[in-house]
Amino acid sequence: MTYLLEFAESVKAQLRAFTARERVVILTAIEQQLGHEPLVETRHRKPLRPNPIAPWELRIGDFRVFYDVILGESPVVRILAVGQKEGNTLRIGGKEVSL
């Protein structure tokens, strides 16, 4: 089953904070990892404890993609936030965020 990828408006601004090369890496990984079976836990995908951002996380090196899956007639993966992890610090849209 193929999932439709949908990006929140805030994600577009968050992606602009990255270089063109970083955006390509992130978007390619989103397409490859979340287009099929986004609810299957893997080394790079995992469900998160309850938090205000999203129920799932995709790890792409130092980058983090937070998403939710909406099941239905045509299932959708909704990308809610994209950030970068530096040590124990997560930055989304240039702001430090704690999960």
C-alpha cells in the first residue's frame, strides 16, 4: 500500500532553514522511508512517547522528521515537523525544543 505524503505549512519554512543538499537528503529519505509501511518500527523509525509534536519519528543522521499517519481509504502520512539533533539538543525552525 502506498501512502500519500502531506506536509504541514510550518514544515515548508523549517525546510528552508537547511541547505539545498540537506533538503534533498531529507526529502529523499521521507519518500523512501515513509511511502510504504510508515507504522512499522525500524532502526530509523520509531513511535514516540506522548509529546506535543508527533507520535512518530524518522531519523536521518542528525535530522529528525516528526510525523503522524492517518489511516483511511487513501492513507496519509502527515509530516508535522523537521529538525536537527545536535547532541542532546533538538532544534526545529531554529528554536530549541524538548520532547
